[in-house]
Amino acid sequence: MNLFDFTEIPADGERWVRFAKDFLQLFGFHIETPPYRDTENIFDFVAVEQIPGKFNYHPFRWLVSCRHKAATRTAVKENEEADILERLLRSRADGFIGFYSTSVSSPLEFYLAELKNSLLIKDYRILDAKFLETHLATPGFAKIAFQYFPNYAQMHQILHLVEDEYLPILCEHCRKDLLKTLFTENQEGVIVRLRRRKGNHEETTVIANIYAACKGNCDAELQTKYCNGTNLNAVSWTDLSDLVASPIFLDWTLSLLRKIGTDEFTYTTAALDKEIYLLKALAQYVLREPTGKNTSSAQTTIF
Ligand SMILES: [Zn+2]
């Protein structure tokens, strides 16, 4: 699942160039001013990297070629990057960066590798959709993610990925992603734990399962599914919107650690696996960039 939809940036290319400049600036490059102008390639600019030496910094000039093909979802081909050597010469650049909203075709990458191997260029790098997406999802890039991807900002705000892929929190009944509803007015998710009923002489509380659900109907359906005719009781309802407030998230995590460290309390493997997944999924929200929005006041998490 892709977090960013690059077609949010118009296909004409000019805004893609502005995005490339802002991205590379945040990445630590200096964008040459006055800008290098190439009337034939208006989608080129020069970004300068300062390589530290013993006494001084040495500028390494990169020719940045912006190609925005997200709308066609096709890789950038060799014939779309004509005259690379001439363009590098004209801009007095040492290396080549392909700033692409899709990917690079194998023949073009092979050609660039050949240029480097034969020492005609010092280096090259391809910043493709995957590379850009990985960085846009990290703290520090939130500002331009909001600026250039308004739908993304509205739908996802900024979630901090803790694994390669986004981890949703799905309602176990209707499969709605409850983590996303935290960014809407409809904050309807609830986390429910299921405790095994104790026998007469049992002292250990067993959490047998956990589910996430929409409040109301979905929750009621799942309670029926899990508890009717079984030895399970639903014992705690925690609003997802409370749980993603940092102090409550920490309290929830610590309380879990304390409880699994005592004899009075135990989890089935399945329930513990679900707790761990929920912690990771919630961390995507809790560890995100500050957005200026406050979560609602939270109640203490209790079993
Ligand atoms: Zn539901």
C-alpha cells in the first residue's frame, strides 16, 4: 500500500521541480542561486553538496533532472534523458540525480552506470518514488508532505512508519481502518479485551483475546461472536482516540509490561501478539510529527 499518491502533484512538471528543490534542500543540499538556466531542459537544476575536507569544504555539483510520470505509472526511459553528458557540461556538474516520481528503466540505469564506470561522470543517483516515499514518511519531512500532498495530509495526516508497510487497525467486523478515522470527526474505534472466566480456585487472570471494533453495532456483533456460549467476558473498552494520547499510550504499554510480569495475570499467545501489533500500529500515530491538533481528554486505561 502506498502512503503517497504522486499524482497529487500536477503533471505539467513545474510543481514537481519546486517539490524536488524543497525536498533536496531539506535533505541538506544547497540549491544554486541564481538558478542554473537551461532553455532546453527547464526541468533541470543544480544542487550542491558540500564534501568536508581537512581544511575546507569541496562543492560537489549535481545536475538534478526532474521527471514526473506518476500519471502514466511508467519508468523513465533512456530517450527521455537525452544528452546527459552535454547537460552536465553546460551546468558544470560533477554528478547526475534523476528525481523521478516513478522509477528508472533498466537501460537508462545501465547507461548511467556505464558513464560512471568509464569516468565520464563522477557519480549518479536515482531518487525514485520508493526512495522519496520512505523519506517523506519520516519526521522532518512533514512540512513538505503536507504542502505538496494535501489529500494525503487530510486523509493520513503524518503517520510515522515503524515497519516498511503501514499497519492499519481494522475493525474486526466491518474491516474499516480505525486508525484513519482518528483524522476525521468520526473517531469511533474501540479496543476490547476478552478475559477468560475464572474457575473456582483459579487465581490467574487470563486475557484470551483482543479485538478492535467500531463502537456500537460492530462491537456488539463481536461480543456476541466471542462471548455467547463461551467462557469469555469482555472486560475493558478503551477508545482508540484516548489511546493515542502520548501519556495514555505510555500508561497502556507500561501497564501491559507490569501485568505480564506477575503471576496474577497472563496472556494467551494470540492475545499478546495482538497487543504487540496494536502497540506498533498505534506508535505510527503517537510518534508522528506534531500537527497542532489535540486529542480529546483521556480516561485511565483499566482492565
Ligand atoms: Zn466496524
